[in-house]
Amino acid sequence: MDKTRTMRDSHLIRGFRQIDLAARRFGVWTASIPSTPELADPAGIDHSSGGSGDFFRDDGSSGEFSPGGTPQRAYVTGMLIALSGVLMFFTGLVSAWIVRKGFPNSDWQPLTVPHILWLNTAILIASSLALLYSFRCFAANRREDFRHWWGIAAVLGCFFLAGQVIAWHQLHAARVFLAANPSSSFFYVFTGAHLVHVVAGVAALIAVLFVRFRRMTLATAAKVAA
């Protein structure tokens, strides 16, 4: 009789766990099943580990779900959708630039860009490489190296922003203004939009280093920021 009751209670506990897991998978945050002697698994099987129980660990490792019940991949997907919008925006600017430059009898005047922009390009490439290497350190569980190279990527991003401001200052000193001619107008619009994009990126990089996210694991935050 006791054996039959033990098996029945064990199946009941497993059923509760499956319902809780299914609710979390569909984004419904259910109350945790109380750990009381009455609900303890009589068979001695621990059902609390695995599944949806590991949402955020202090060591920064990733779980499948966040504390709010949102899958971690949803944050990455949201950022990819946002980046698609940014890509469409810059594609539209490029298309407008090509069309405007090709106007017959156009007042388009070629623009000589400041040489510092070539250095800025090299800085941006170096920042991207540092970011990639920091991900390799994260995958190898070398957290100190991850933070080191991630920080270098953020600092290089700040150098890029400073270089862009210097380039604008040089153009202003040469009396090349926004409304001087169509080519300069497009240059300022392009670089201004890119500056806003990089500012947001650098802010995200810094946030990963110093902010503890409540609904994202460190791995997810790093992917979103990168």
C-alpha cells in the first residue's frame, strides 16, 4: 500500500513539474512549487534541477529562459530586427546619394574627406577584432580576458567617436558646411547617422561591463551589445 502511494505521489510531482515547465515555455510565469515535506518527491528524485529552473546564474552563464519567462534568444532576435531597420536606413541613404550624384547638370562637387577618417577606419576594424577575441575568451571561460578585450573594444570605439568629431572640425575650418553642396550634405548626414549608431554601441559595450541585467544573462547581453 505504501509503495503504491509513493509511486502515485512521485507521478503527481512530475506532473506538476511538467505543467510548470510548459507554462514557462509559453511565457506564463507560474508560482514556484513549494518545497514542503508534503510535496517532496517520495522516490528521492530531484526534479528541481535542469529544465527551466536555471534562468540566471551568478557566474554569468546563460540559461534558456530569463527570470521574466522570456527566452534569451528573443533579445537577440529583437536586436537583429532593429539592425535590419538600421541597414534599410543606410541602404536608402546610399540609394539617394547615387541618384542625387547622377543628376544631369548637377551642382555636385567632389568632397575631399579628412585623412583622419582613414585612421578612424583602422580603429573601427581593430575594435571589431578585439570584440571577436573577447567572445573567444568568453567561450573559453576566461572571464578576466573577456572583460579586458571587451573594454579595449569600448575604448577604441570612444577613439573612433573622437576622430569623427575632429574630422568635422577640420571640415568646418575648411569652410565645408552642411549646406555648402550636395556632397557635403550627404557626408554630414552619413557620418552623423553613423555617429549615433556607434554612440549607442559603445554605451551598450560599457553597460555589459558595469551593469547587472535582471532579465538577460551575461552571454545574451554580450551578443545583443555586439
